[in-house]
Amino acid sequence: WPLHAPEIDAIRDLKRARNAVVLAHNYQTPEIFHGVADIRGDSLALARQAVESDAEVLVVAGVHFMAETAKLVNPDRTVLIPDPHAGCSLAESITPEDVVALRAAHPGVPVVTYVNTSAAVKAECDICCTSGNAVRIVESLGVPRVIFIPDMFLAKHVARNTDVEIIPWHGACEVHERFTGDEIRTFRSRFPSLSVVAHPECPPDVLDAADHVGSTAQMIDYVRRERPERVFLVTECSMSDNVAAELPEVTFVKPCALCPHMKRITLPRIRHALETLSPRVELDPEIALRARAPVERMLAVT
Ligand code: 13P
Ligand code: SF4
């Protein structure tokens, strides 16, 4: 990436000095994603590659649950989150007590948690999943029924693609829940050759109106493979900027849908984290032990 801002050069120097890598989610802005990230991807790729990296310090350019997941699978390494207030409406929609109550209401039914939850919630669950492997994880359990938390739209999408009965929770992503099927139809009438690729956190009428549905990495793979003339990536809009930098021949229809939590991560905060080795992700050891198991179960399946 040909970007040489002083901040980017300073971060690159600090990474070398600290033996650190920056893991960036696909929703980070281009100067982070292309300028300073060493590992890029969707939630699943970040969780996997956090295990595989041999750096001493992991800087997570993403939201808090992603940094917690990196720490869960790397308990002995330093994991930094440049802004610890980078939350997520899905992670905030459910508490550990809610999961205990769900289990009591549905005795013996396993709990599958989308990775967008706190470590304390994961500690009460059986197995994790991401948007990229949710159906596979649900079916891997070999049971007729599962509790699926916390995203109600992802739960509905999974239910449509499996015979396993899905008992949902009522969480939603504050970014994806705002898209509508009418919006897709309006864009399609303006651009008849438009390709529409949607994230499964969107409502069902949006997914019905899309040509392809997948995790952020699967959405990017689709665009790389199909090279549509014009595409609408129905998700957080920084992702379109990142893919556009790679594929200048594709035109992106891009109504602005920023995740305010992802946007808390900035170059100055990444630099500050590397300079001070803080803020660190620290987990209660008892919770970490129980929360690691569902993440490791997921990584063993996929
Ligand atoms: P994925 O990148 O795993 O598809 O997740 C999207 C998301 O909203 C993360 O917060
Ligand atoms: Fe959470 Fe939605 Fe932001 Fe992803 S885009 S971090 S699911 S609020």
C-alpha cells in the first residue's frame, strides 16, 4: 500500500520494535486496513490467525469481543485493543444470566453463540460460530434443536438453511438492521446490472433481495471471483473502500453505513497502544477457561 503518512511509518517502526502484529477486521478504514494491518479478514480469519501468529503482541483493530477472542486463544500473549470502548450492539444484547435462563427454559438444548458476544457470555455456551460457518457449526452438533444467540437475523438465516430447529435470541446489529428490501429494489431499478451481496446480519427481506449472502470475507471473495461491473455490498461501508482500493474496475454503490464502534479504532490510537502497550485485554481466569472451550470447539470443526 503506497501510503506513507508519518503515523503509518511510526506504527510500522513500533511493530518491529515490539514484535507486534496488527489484526484488522474488514470494516477498518483503508489507512488501517491497507496501511498498517498484517492480518486482515472476517471474525473467523482473525480468530484463526491470532492462534497461528508467533508475534509477542497482538493489536486488534476491531471491536472488543474480537480482542477478547484473540486473548482467549492466546492467554500468554499481550493483546491490545486501541479503544476498549469499541463495543457491539449484538454483544451488548445478552448477558450470562440471560443464557442461564435460556438453558433453564430449554433443558438439554445446546447453546450456539455467534462470536459477537462477551467472554462472560461465551463461558455459558457450548460452541461458538461466525457468520461464515454458522450452518456448519449448528449441524456439527448432530442434535434436532439448538439455542442460537444473540443475532435474530443470523438465526433466521441459519434456520432457513438447515433442518435443525433454531431457538433464537432477539439481538440485532445496529448497522445491518437498518437496511431494507425496498432500498435494494430502488438501487436495482437505478442500476439494472447491479450485483447485490449481503451480510447475514441483515433482515430477511434484504437477504431475499440479494444475489449472494455471506460473511464479510465471503462477500469479498464473491466480488473478486465474479468481478461485477457494479456492486452493492450490503454491510458496513468501509469494506467497500477497502475492496475498491484492490479492484478499481468495479464500481461500488455505497450508501453510508458506518459502525461507530469499529470507527473508534484510529491510527493515533493504534500508535498509542503500541507505544504504551495498553490498553490490554485482561480476562478473569475462571471465565477465560470456560469461554475458551466454545471458541476452540469451533476452530476444531471448521
Ligand atoms: P464477519 O466479518 O465475521 O462477517 O462479521 C461481521 C461483523 O459485523 C463483525 O462485527
Ligand atoms: Fe457489532 Fe454491527 Fe458493529 Fe459488527 S457492525 S461490530 S455486529 S455493531
